[in-house]
Amino acid sequence: MNLHQIVSGAISAINPPTQLSIQTSTGYLIGPDGKRTPTYNDAVTVPGDVQALDAGEVQHLDALNIQGRRMAFYINGNIDGLIRVNSQGGDLITIVGGNNQQLAGTIWLVAVVLEYWDSWCKVAAVLQDQMDP
């Protein structure tokens, strides 16, 4: 049962969905100089919800020494944070538009999966670039 889908109508009335472009990591290529270049699947656009992290989540990220501008993303579907042991994760989220026009075009790296359910997830992501004002 997708509980997030059930409540999304009520959430959307207060906080309309934001269009997010998701690129899931496929690993990396190693160049002739030995430098690793990350590779990604083609982007898929999905509706999502962008919110501030709560105090407990901020403390959790601080304990993991994850710094920078951080936000929470609720996404229908599942994406991954960094899983070094399996060489997985590091998915990217680009805010396309919707309720967060001031963040449109920004790219976020998924750092930690905060909630992982069968049909949705909540992730903490770190800003990777900032568009010029």
C-alpha cells in the first residue's frame, strides 16, 4: 500500500509538487589518466516534495560529517544514497520547476536515504551547484 500516494492530495493542497529530474548512478568510467568519471542513466522526471530537514535529521547528517546546503526530498519511487561497499548510489536530483522556482536548475547529490518504502522514499541531498542569480 502506497501511503504517500494516499496523502499526496492533502499535501499538494498546502505544498504543490515540484518537478524533479532523477539520474540514477550507473557507476563510473576510468579514464586513461586513472581519473574516475561518474556515469548516470538517462534522466526521468517525477513529481516530488522538497522540504527542510527536521532537527533530528540535521543532527544525523552532522554526525556523518555531511556538510553543505541540505534538503529533504520525498519521491515516488526509490533512489539510493552512496553505498561504497557496492559501488552504488550517488544519484542526482535536479529541481526542474514547480513550487520551488528559486531552486530551479539546481543539482543535488543524494547523500542519505532517510526513509525507504516499497513505493516511495525520503532522502537527504546536498547542493552540488548554484545557479547565478
